Amino acid sequence: MATPRRRARTGRGGLGDHFVDRRHRLGLTQSELADLAGVSRSSVQSLESGRATVQLDLVVAIADALGCDLTLTTRGDRAG
């Protein structure tokens, strides 16, 4: 089964922005993060910028390398 592709929304609170903030807090370059996640630097750049669609496995690999958990909620469970 193909992995769904989604844009990593940029702007306040977007996934790409979250990953950039976390990477900076850890003092990592995009290249260092790419090495830790086992992906290319251009993949990290694409995810962080939101300029391209990315596969879920890329998001999971980068989140894992940054020590982040991914949580899914149903729309009815969102606060606010």
C-alpha cells in the first residue's frame, strides 16, 4: 500500500516549523539531522520548508531522530 503524501504545513505551528525549532534547540544542522534520520539533507529541507509533499515514513524518521512523538487525534477530540 502506498504511503499517503501530505504537505508539511509551514507557518505558525506547522510540522515543518516544529521540526526546525527542535533541530535548532538540539544544535543540529540539516545535514546532521539527515544523517541521524538516515535521509538526504534535501529531504529534511523539503519537510522543513513545506515546499514539497513528503512521505509519512520520512516524517517518522525525522521525528524519531529529533526525539519527538507523533500523535494523531480525531477532529472531534481537538481542544478549542
